[in-house]
Amino acid sequence: MKKIFLFILLAITFNVFSQTKNIKILSSKLITRNEEKFPEATILIGDVKIKHDGITLDCKKAFFYKNKNFFKAMGDVIIEQGDSIIQYSDYADYNGNTKKAISWGNVEMNDPTMKLTTDTLRFDREKQKLFYTTGGTIQDKTNTLKSKKGTYDLIHKKFTATTKVTVDNPDHKLTSNHLDYYTNTGIAYLYGPSTITNTKNDNKIYTEKGFHNTKTDVSYFVKHTKLYLKEKIILGDSLYYNQKKGFASATNNIKVIDTTQNFVVKGNYAELYEHKDSLFITNKAVAISILEKDSMYVHGDKILVTGKPKKRIVRIFKNVKIFKSNLQGKCDSIHINQANGLTRMFRSPVLWSGKNQITGDSIQILSNTKTEKLDSLKILNNALVIEKDSLSKDNFNQIKGRNMYGKFINNKLKTLSVKGNAEVINFNRNKQTQKLETITKQLCSNIDFDLVNNEIVSIKCLKNTEGKTYPPSEFPKSERKLRGFVWRENERPKTMEDIFSKNEKQIAQPQLKTINPTNSNNLKKAKELLLKENNTTPNN
């Protein structure tokens, strides 16, 4: 009894299976055969229509191979799947056993979200996927996508395009060699070298991995990314960009290049407010002014750049250090006005030039805005220059006054003038033996002195001069340092790397919470974030 029941069950299953797999002819004006020319084929001519497992196929003429469950259609071929997918072509082959179709000649496929056109299209109904390898175009409400090779997933509305890929809309043009594009969300996921160009203002993005929402103009990139704006180029390992809001944030190995001036800002976290012409950067932040045959590096905890080109203001806050090959400095904060070339140092500022240490309540450096070379120097209130005696650790040549004014020639400090209440202590050595012979102390209204290779070579006291020269043994040690003397050589950056603190050198670069460019799972999380932002559900 059990055997009989099993046999009946198998027979019913086989019958149902056969019914669903067999192609059924619904209509044809003429049905004929020609075994000599077309062996085993049933020839259908005029208003041909067939049905198979959820699709219908219409054409002008066809050859039906019943034993093979195979159908060759020609002339105004139309394939419809349900009420949402319709395909047109000149010719088509359809295999009822594998549920695969190949169409060629003016192929056009439509679903509710897009239209696909190509010369030859393969359709795998089991997987619900379409393939082309000879060039194709997809159009939806937002974009026109073209590529040499492509796959379209009908279930997830996902288009995978490779080789010479372009995505165009009225605002942008995207080029790539590999991307995934979702026609229901307008989001493109980029793999490999890709460029997005704004057709209205020529702004451009280059990246090698990330995603771009073509509807909202929100993007997130995670590998070798460059953002080209009108007056800036921004480079970083990871970059978020909302073009409509004009906002970008970047993480790790950031470089912002001012293309209108020789000015670069670096760091490991940055925010750009494009419409407000402002840039904020932190985490090993450094501003670099590229001078002739040299560069000046200015580091601080935070850097803020605001204003239009050539009128920008650069503010650097907290723990500021400066390094240039022949000029170094330190202070709490700096204000740089690129319009007039004025740099102002605040709170315990100090400069080092060669063997000289320069301090004052406020220090100002003026650059020539045309030549972009250092022009002049101002030390305001309690100005003090200290030069260490090269042969003694305890002796220091010193020049003090109310204010000092210096002049640069070819980016080197050449002259300094002391204005008001000038004082000088100078340790005089024999030029041949280098033995300390005398110590001179002078008081005068003003002082001029010259420098060669950052060393003081001549001093000239002007107006109301009063001074005396002592043998070293007769000059009291208590008077060998002027009031306000502080030797700060241990604070001086000797190399460019010294502008960063020990902690900054050791701290690892911050990692994005959602993206690691080498981890595909994290890229998926990034996709989910962007989709969540647009109130959509991610597809697998």
C-alpha cells in the first residue's frame, strides 16, 4: 500500500513539474512544419504568443522545438514578466528547461524604476538577473548609466557595471570601471579609480572606494580620495561630502591645498564649510607656507581658516610651534592675515634665528604679499634678544628695549633696531684666541645692529649713550642678565617633527567608526548608514 501511495505521489509531482516547465502556445495565425529545412521544429507565423511559467512572449514568427522545450522568436519580440517587466527586441531564444533567454537586436527592457537598452541581453529567470557584454544603457528618473558590461538584479534593483562606466545627470558626470548602482535609491557604490565631476562648477571628486547618492549629492569615500574645489584640493584617507550643504569632513592623512596661494594645511581630522569659506582642522594640524626654496611650518592644536582667496584669515590655537630652516618659534596662538601678510604671535611668544632668541609681549612678522617672502619683524613691549656665548654655558649677549623692528632680506633676518630704553650686555672675546677679555654694558635710547648668517656682527648705540666696559672679574654675576631674561632653548624645535609633542608623535591616527577601506564588511556598514540617512532599507 505504501508503495502504491509513493508511486501516485511521484506521478502527481512529475505531472505538475512537467506542466510548469513546458512552453505553451497560446496563439498563431499559421502553424506548420518543414522537417527538411527545420527538423523537429514547429513553425509559427503571425501574431505568435506563448506562455511559460509566469511570462508571455509575443513575436511575428517563431520556431518551437517541443522536445527540447526551446523557442526561437523573431520580429517585434516582446517578453513580459508579470505586470512590471517588459522587454522588446528583434530576436530572442528562450529555453524553457533552464528558464534562460537571450535577446538581440534593438533590445529594450523596462521595469518600474528604469529602462535598459543594449544590443544583446541575457535573462536568467531563475536568478532574476540580466546580463550584457557588448555595451548597454540604463535610464531612470535621475541618471543615465552606460557601460561595456553590466548585470542587473531585478529583485534588488541593483545594477553592477564594469568597464568604461559613466553615470550622467544634469548636475554630475561619474566615470568608473566598476560600480554598483541601485535604481530605486540612486546610490552608486564605487570600486576602483572613479571620478565625479560637477557639470555646473567643475568641482571634482576622485576616489578608489566609497559611495555616492546621485539624488541627494551625499558621498562617503574611503580610499585615496581627492576633492577638487574652485580654490582648494582636499586629500584624505576618508572623506564625507554633502555637496548641497557645501560640507565636507575628512579623516586621516588630510592635506588641504590652497591653489591660489602657496599654502597647505595638514592634519588627521578636518571639516570644510564651503559656502562659508571656512576650514577647521585638528589632530597633528600644521599650516605650511611654501616660500622660495624653503617652507614655514606652523603647528597648533587647532587651525581655523576663513575668508575668500587672498583675503583669508588663519587662526592657530594652543601650543603653537613654528619651524623654518632659519627661523623657529613658539607661542600660545597665532593670527595670520593673508591679505596684508601680517602674522601676529600671542602669549609668551619667542622666535629663534640662528644663535639668537627673540622675545616680547607680542611678536609680528610681515610678509610681502606679492613676492611671498618674509619682509619685516616687530617685537612690541619688553623686546629682548639673547645670543648665547658659544664658549661658555653661563654667558649670554643681550639686547633689550621697549620695541624692536627687524628687516628680512631673502627670507633671512639682516637688521634689528631697538627703539626706546635700549640696554646691551656684550661679552667680548679675542678674535684670535677666543679668550674672554671684557664685558660691556650700555644704555641708550636706540640701537641698530646687523646680522650675517643669523649672527650679530655689529652694534651701534644711538642717542644718549651711556656705557662701560669691565674686565670679566670685575663685572658682578648678578648683573650679567638683564631683567626679564629667560633662556628657552629647550623649547626650540630643531626639526620639523619637533613642532609636534611626544604624545602627538605616538598617538595613532583615528579610525572611522564605520569604515576601514580594506574591510568589505565595514563598507557594508557605511552603505547602511547612508541608506538610513535617506530612510531606505539596504539591499544585500
